[in-house]
Amino acid sequence: MQYMEKQKVEWIMIDKALEINNTKPKYKYSVCTLVTKASEYEGMVNSFTNKGFNEQNTEFLYISNIDSNQYDGYTGLNHMLNTAVGEYVILCHQDILLNFDDEAVLNNCISELNDKDKNWALAGNAGGDSQTRYRRITDPHGTSSIGSFPQRVQSLDENFIISNSKNRVALSGNLNGFHMYGTDLCLMADILGYNAYVINFHLQHNSPGNKDASFYKSEKALVSKYQNAFKLRLIKSSCTKLFISHSRILTRLFNIKTFRDLVFLFAQGKK
């Protein structure tokens, strides 16, 4: 009896808390865009609504950079990822048009991914791995269908990226600009144990891409960031010591207690 009364008191104390075990997203899709040209964005939104993305299943979110760049690709898309309430968050350019596939096709692509890989976090229409670039897109270069979809990749093109809210990732806080954030997202997903795919969803992208000086600056910054992120680390947690390296041999050797203690003693002597 005393136990039951104690349980009742505890429940009364948390009666204003919200249980989220079985909560469902408000929308199936959130479509998020950085906008610099209102006319292009209007055309993009219209193409989505004409293909079945409506008020019942989709919210459209945007950040206006029309007058000035309030947000860049990293800060802006992180802000929209944090704000979106859709089950699947689409990060896309303002200059894409859904002139081919529709909402039903995208639903099928996502269902296929869910059946294939419960750890998928990202999907897009173009990307690559160490061997090949995969594409399902029409752009100023032509129409491409390269790959066996869904195709697992290590990077995604920024024109169209879907983020699975069940396996949410974020962009780096120490990078900026409007390039390479698709690759950054894929690297972050990989670190978290998730995967990225190119899917068979065909749309039109009206830009050929622009590898200007800012692109190469972003590329250099991305390489530098992950060179530092993947560096050798000596870590003291509250209850143990860890040696972490990209080398499997060194990781095994220097996590043997005797050798690990020697490494930490040497590191302390270097300070």
C-alpha cells in the first residue's frame, strides 16, 4: 500500500510532463530552403504543391537572404533542421522544380530505404563514393540516371537532401559558407553510425553548379576540419583512459593497459 501511494505521489509530481514514446510528427515532409530570389522560390513551391505536397502532408520553411545573407548554408540549414516538425526534412535549393516525379514516388523511395536500412539518415538525387558519382537528375548538363538505386554514398549534392528525423544529424558548427555542406552532413552521419543514399527520385535542377573561389575555400576548410577531428586522441574519462587513432594496430596496442599507461605518462611529461 505504501509503495502504491509513493508511486501515486511520483505521478502527481510529473503530471505536467509529456510522454513522447508514441508521438507522431505533425507533417510527413518539411521543405526547407534558403531564398535569395523570391520568383525562383515561388516556382519551386508551386512545383511541389502540383506534385502532391500539400497543406496536410507538408510544411514549407524558408530563410530570406534576399536583402543580405542572414544565414549561410551551415547555420541556416541547422536552424531549419531544428525548427522543422516533419518526419522527413527536405533541404533543397530554390532553383529546383519537380517536373518529373511526385510525392507518391518519393514515398516509395523512402519506404524502400526504410525496409533496406533502419540506419539511413540522408538521401538525395546525386552523390558519390570513392569510386563513382551517382545521379538521378535533369540539369543544364542533361538528364542522368547513373547507379543502382538506392545507392549508398559518402557525399550528397546540396540541391536536394532528405534528412530522416528518426536519425537526425546536424551540420558542423565550425564551418561556414554555401558549399560542401552535403559532404559535411554525410560525414557527420557516418560518425554517428548512420548512412546516406542516392535514390531514384527525378527532378530538375536549373543550375549547372559553380566552382568559384568560395567553393575551394569551403573545400579546404572541410578537409582541415576533419583532419583535426580524426586526429590521434588521448582521453581520460571519469573512470578510464582511452587511446583513439585511425590506425587499428596502434589502437589495439595502446589500449593494452601497460602500454596505454606508458603513453599517458609520456604525454604528461611533454606538457
